[in-house]
Amino acid sequence: MNTIQIIGLGAGSIDELTIRAHKALNGNIPTFARTERHPIIKKLQEEVEIKCFDDFFEKYETFDEVYEKMTDNILELVKKHGKINYCTAGSPYYGDIVTKKLINEYKDQINIIIIDGMSFLDKCIKLSGFSDYKAIKVLDCLEADEFSFDINSFCIVSQVYDSEMASQLKLKLMETYPDDTSILKIDVLEDNVKKIPLFMLDQEKNYGFSTYFCILPIEISKNTVYNVTNLCRIVKILRSPDGCPWDMKQTHESIRQHVIEEAYEVVDAIDNDDVDNLVEELGDLLFQVVFHAELGSEDGYFNFSDVVTNLCKKMYSRHPHVFGDIKAVNADEALESWEASKQKEKNLSSYTDNLKNVPKALSPLSRSYKIQKRAAEVGFDWPDAEGAVLKIKEELFEFLEEYKNSDSEKMEEEFGDLLFALVNLARFVKINPDIALNKTINKFINRFEYIETNSKKDLKQMNLEEMDELWEESKFQ
């Protein structure tokens, strides 16, 4: 089996090169290096012939392509020579994508020997001067996104090769951190440490493979931004013996109505096109989720991690057209894929089971809408909206008949039928009946307020005709 010795060149001085690395380099084996920019390469080339891959960084447009081609070339070289040395900066275990690819994809085909060296990461931590950390998070700039960073951890970012990557990193960080957050820019080869504000991250010069960025954890007492972990801890404290007496008393049942109320307040914020209020109301709704998860954790049944895990699994399983091999070219096909996955997942054995599966806790209007929609999916539906209109007229006539007869029990039944028919028409014309009714309620309140505000006397002293006159005025305000 062919052999690649992957040699870590350490984090700077040739004095830091290990004895084992010296021995491997002087073993009369063809030797190649990722880059000649490491400061000890030129010194080593006085003793050993070393060929470098720097031209790959000029030849190919993306880093993915650079490392793909570099790996392919190394595979060709080891096939040709049988045994080669591949040298990389720092430790091969940290930050070298070629090493990662060789170990992950070719370890069964090639004998891979790692000769370690002092990592850039070790030196970066030392140069940062920061020691009061509870957690360190090491991130690759090429792979990190805005969800990778943790404000409670000491975050170290590697692979910031140039100002373009620094600019992309800045945008990702600004999704999580305040714009003026202090960032440490560290060049581990030059032993250079510079503190800069986040918004100036891409204005620096001299980026390279030895450039690291360190973001210090934000002290909880000085926080201006928080994450879900902070929220979970806050709720746990509220529920603790030293917490809030009201929060300590609550159960799933006692606060179940709050979930519905907060959801409707989110809808109100959307309807009012109030972004600031939407942020607030989404937070209140999230609080309900975390609170119920904390109750579950205390009972030993589930916790917030279980909620998130279950949700992510559901999103993966119900989107085979995104994460699987199912094709969906438009929204309708995507919805069909979702519903098919949902029925399979819930093991619904009949069409009626699918109707019964609609939650009873939904508002009657929303539950009617969903049930009718599911019935329509198997063809139990009017061919067009005209059928729904005729059904409304029929149900209204039947209700009025019972109204004339003063039969309260039958009136209730026919009124329910009328509402059900109205919801069916709403479905045809793509109107959410709950939202529509809420808008009308709000409109009623606003017009009623106009009457009260513009009346010259107390409402109880007004007759209906006077009120109605102001009501009609309100329609034009």
C-alpha cells in the first residue's frame, strides 16, 4: 500500500520542528508542501528538495477547487513514487483541508502517517492572552455560517485568507454580534495581535493562511445580544427555588392559553406591518415553547433539545424534495410531497383518520378550514366556488326557517352549518377565516372608538341613529 507522511511544520520557528519531522524530511523521500510561505520552508530547502503547491492558488478560482485539485495531484504523486512527504503549516489536524480529505476519503486506499507539529491553534490561544474561558469553539471560515457562532464561547476562526473572506466573515458575525464588538486579529507566524472593531474587519491588510480571528465571549452581565442557550438558562432560573413565584406555580395546563394568545399577537403584528412588534411577539411565542420544554425537563419527559431534534427530523423527513430524491418544481408539488410524507410518518390508515388528526385545540374556524381542505384532497369538494356560494344560500335559508320557528336547538345546528359553508367558500377564494374575522373585529373596534371620540355626549346618552351617523362617518376616515 502506498504511503503519505503528512508532516506538521509547526507554528513558526524551525526550532519548533519535531525530531520525528526532521527524520522524515531527511529520509530521501519526495517531499511536497502546501505553501512556500511558511517561514521555515526556505530554510529546509537548503537541505531538502521541496516542491510547493502555491501555483494552485493562482490557477483555480475557488478554494474548493484548489483543495480538490491539490488532493488529486498528491494522489498521483504517491501512486508514482510509492511514498511521499506532504508538509503543511502548524498541525495537520487543524485547518488543513487536504489532510482532512485524505483521511476521510482515502484512508482505506493509502497508508497515512501523521507526524504532528505545534498547531497554529495552540499558538493562537497563547497569543490571545485570554484564559478565562469555559468553552472554546474553533471554526473554519470556509464552512462557518451565521449559526456557527456562540456568544458564550471563545470563538476562534481560521482560514481567513484574504479581504474578501474577511468581508464575508464580517457579515456572518454581524448577524450575531454587535457591530462594534472587539475582534482579535492574530498572525501566528508574525506573533502579531491587533484588536479591531467588527465593522472594520475587512479593512485590514495582510491576510493569509496564518491569520486567525478571535472573538471573546460576552459576559452575561454586559450582554447586548443573547442566544437560545441564554433563554433556556433564564427560564430554568425563573423556575428555580430562588426564581419567580408566579413562574414556579405554572403547569402545561395553566399556561396553555398563553400559546394561543401569543400566536394571535404574532399575526396581529404581521397584519399591522409592524416589524418591531413582530420581533417582540415572536420572542413571546418562543418563550412559551422554551417554558413548556423546561416543564417537560423537570418532569423528566423531554427537554428543549428534544423539541428541536424532533422538529429538525420532521423537516428533513417531510422535505424529500429538498433533502431526498423526490422532485418538486413548484409550490403545489412541494405541498403534495409534504402531505404524503406527513401521512406516512403519522401512520394514518384511512382518510377519516386524516380528518380526525386535525387538532381539536384549533379555533373552530381554522379546524373547519383544515378538515374541508383534507376532504377536498380526495375529491370530496365542489367543482368550483359557485357550488360553495349556493350552499351558503341554502344554509342561510334553513337557518332563517328555524329562526322563524324559534327553535333554539335547531337554530344552533343550522347556524353551525352556515358557518361551515362560509368557511368552505373562504377556502375556495384562499381567505383565512380566522384572520378575516380578526380584521373585522379590529375594524369594529376602530369604528366604535371613532364614535366615542367624536361624540359630544356619553354613549349611553346617544340613540342608535346618532351612533349610526358617526359609524358611517368613520368609514371615510
